[in-house]
Amino acid sequence: MLNDLSFLEAGQNWIPDTEKDRLALYELNHSLYENEHLEVLDMLLKVVYPEQEVNETVKRVFINLYRSVSKLWADLLFSESPTISNVTDKTTEDYLNALIKATKLWKTARKVAIDVSRYGNGLFKIRNRNGKVVIEAVTPRLWFPVVNPDNINEILMHVIAYTFVENKVHYLKAEIHEIGKITHKLFIVDKDAGKIKEEIELKALARYATLEPVEETKVDDFLIIPVSNSADSEDPFGEDDYTDINPIISQIELHLSKLGKDLEEQGNLKYGPGTAVDENGHVERGSYIVMLGGANKQDPPGVVTWTVQFEAVKEYISQLMFFFYMVGEISPVMFDPNKTVASDLSGISLKRLMQRMISKAGRLAEDFDETIKRVFAIAAQLEGKELKEFEIDWQDGIADDIAERVETAQKAGVQQTMSQKTAIAFVQKLEGKPLEDELAEISEEQKSKTVLPLSDLYPEEENDEENPNDNEE
């Protein structure tokens, strides 16, 4: 961990020694997410077979379950957009909804959620551009938090640092975020030695000529707000979702690769009579004799078939997938394209099967809830707004079984265990003014149905003179 800014001094290694393992893990997981598995194949094989060397037999099948996992958690959080609720002030509600729309907040939050899954950490960055707030995601691969040496969970500064090359010179740009201000620094890096060579003025590069070295934010918080995956008390960084499932996915990929290669090789093997081969081992044209009239009965031509039991291979991969689901806290119904598991399940039954997933998504939502409220507070300060109390309603990302909710409400109504108001709120997921409006509308419709027209109560008598039968009588 970094305890001060000495890592940005001339002569220091870039990357800092204490951060190399973390950033190496980030680079590995980035390659896995981007399906660039060949670039990290050596490292993947070491997970399963520490002594095995890379060879062509394992350079064939790659299954990007990693990306599926990260997108899965992001979808559970943000496929159904959270909503602002329990607002005590209409101005606050209008401002937050406008801010969400203007900054495309939920789209940005989904990117952060993917980072939280693949790296264990995600970052929101808030800034002011021409008087308007910008909320964006920043990759943790550029993040160097400075923590209190007596309490590693207390971050003193967030440093966003990255290298680039301009005119064949290697530069390092650093943003040092403290509460109330941002300090900008520029360095030259000795690429060969991997060290910071010297600090130079910002105006040395045209791109930073107008950038002030110190920028006052006038905000009582950082403009970098992290959100983390699950973590323990000894590590301030969150746990990524890839490390635990890496050995399992590597085994799946490895055995599918070997299976596919063996199938291909065995499928190309043929045999025939010795008379079909010349002295060089080549099959002479026209010498591969067709079996007619008993020819080549002793040594007929044919194709080699593989005797390995496919069911054994399928069972082994099935067992690996079981552990993938268990270790990854994932329900098989999420990877069930033929709907063999969930086709006839009710919404409640489906959620029971996904209970562990829903619990993890709830933990993530709790962390995002706290983080996004901080983001809202910072944005309001940057734009000179004042926020009143509010809440964020999180959805579960699972399709609603509306018929099941209606049936539940009806049964509760018959048994007098649920009021009409509660039933409507339960079925339609309404609260506050929308719920009151819906109740009022239902009441008006019921009144219109119960009041009969006067014509139904007092039908007009028909004129007897116009009835010829009565006249005759």
C-alpha cells in the first residue's frame, strides 16, 4: 500500500513496487475479459499445470465465460434502472432525474459495475465542464490510492496516473485528488530503467499549457469515488470475480481443446491394403482398390474411428461447470439457453433457485447505493444545488411474473390479509403519489359502474295508441 506521495519522486520505480501485483492482476483480468487469452496463455496454464509448457494442443478453444460473468452482475444491477423515491422535496427529485438523464448515469454505472466484477474495484469520476457536471467511469488500472498507515481503509488521496509517449519521450501525468483540490503533475520517465527521471512544468507540453497546477474544487469530498466488490478487513481492495473461477475455466478450455484436436486428427485417419502404398509411403493414384467381387477382403480400406467415451468427457465438463456455478455464486438457470431448468418455474421458484445470486447482487447494490448518493451530493455542490432527503430503489434485474403477483394479491384479499391499497402497491410496484392517483382512478371507475342511468331505473312507457294490438282489444 502507498502511505504518501514519495512514489512520485525522481528516481522512484514506475510502477511502484507495492502496486505491481495488483496491477498485474488487473492486466490479466483485462485480457481475459477482452478475450485476448493467447496473450496470457502461459499464466493460465500455470494455474492448472505449473510445469506444462505452451504448445499447439492448447491454443484452440477459448470460452469467454469471464465476460459473461461480469455482464451478468452488471445486468442484475442496471438492466432495470434504479429509481429515485421517498423524496421530501420535489425540487430535489426533479434535479436528480434531470442529472441522471444529462449524465447518462446508469450507463456509466454499468461500466463501473463491470470493473467491480473483473478488477474488484470501480471508480466514478465527477468533474465540472463549462458549468455542467460530467460523471464518468475511470479504470482502476490508473488508480493509486494513498492510505493512512494506521488505518488502510482510510484513503487520504486518490492518484490517477498514466504514461504516454509524445515525440519519442515517455511522460507520466498524475492527478492527485484531495478533498477540496486536485494537483496536476507531469514527469519524464526513463522507459529502459523503469524509473521516474524528473518532474517538469505542465506548460512543457501544449496539451497542458492552460492547465493550472492546483485546481480548487470547493467540494467537501473527493471527486474520485470508488466502489468495491466483497473484501475482508485486511485488504482495502475488493475481490475480483475471476481469480476463483480461473482454474475451473482453464480446465474446461484445456480439455475442450484437447478433445477437439483429437477428434480432428482421428477423423482424418484412413487405412487400406498395403498394395495401395508405394515405396515412399505415398498412395499411388488409382491404386486404392474398391472392394468389388471379393477384392481386398483380407485388408479392406476404411476410416479409423475413435473409441474414447464421449459421455465420460461430457460428464467431466459437467462437473467442472457445477463448480463454476458454485464458486462463482451463479445459478445454472442464468446459462440455460434451452430453458430445460426454468421453463415451467414460477417467478418465486425461479428466485429461490437464484437466491445466492440475488444475495450477492444485493451486496453490490448496497455498495453502489452509498457511492451513488455521494456522487449526487458532489454533483449538487459543483452546480450549486441543495439536496433534501431521498432514497434509491434498486430492482433485481429479473423479469417480473405479473400473473403470480396478481394471484397472490387476490388470495390475500379473499383471506382479508391484504388491503386494496397494499395489493395495488404490491402488484403494480407503486408508492407515494402514483399509488394515490391509481387508487383514485380505480375509485372513479367503480363509481361509474355502480350508478345506473335514470333510463334503466324508470323506463319510458310505450304509447298505447301506437300499439295496434291494444287498440283491437
